[in-house]
Amino acid sequence: MKLYLDTSTSKTIMKLDENTYEWESGRDLAKHLLKFIHEKLQENGKDWQDIEEITFMSGPGSFTGLRIGATVVNTLAEQLKVPLFNHRGEKVGLIMPEYGRPANITPPKK
């Protein structure tokens, strides 16, 4: 099964082979992303080990969303020992988010 994941906006888009799923993840992405993926795998009668390759929309987009998504797909690809591709179809060893602009990091308030 091929997994495609896009966490570049507040609406997470995931594809499992030809099935597309959308989730308004908002600020719950880090807390519920793995659960979302696992539930959709189970709906298709599959489990983690059935993932054969992963493609990730690596940017541009939300700084936090891309970081969370990249961390999840990098970890899954490494643990499942499956190939990892960026959104341009290039096979990569590690997804590096492409933010589209420098991060806007504000100084701490204290």
C-alpha cells in the first residue's frame, strides 16, 4: 500500500493507494496524526506493515505542520524500511521540509 501525506496546511490530506482522506487537524496534528493514519489503514483492512512506500508533500507550507509531518514520515520509513519520496517524486533518504521562506522566529517574551 502506498501512503501519501500532506500536512502543509491545517487540513491534512492522506492517500492510501487510490483512497483520499481529509482531516481538519488544526492544532491537533502532533497529538492525533499517527492515530488518524492507523484508523484509515484499519478501515482498509491493513496495518503499518502493509505500507510499501511513502510520499510526503514537503512544502512550502506551515512551518509546524511540515515539521510534524516530516518527522512522522521519516520515522515510519526508517522503522518500516520502505522507500521515501518527496512530492516531486524524488526518492530521498530523509525528508527535509521546504518552508518556502525563512522561519519567522520571534524572541522569547521572558
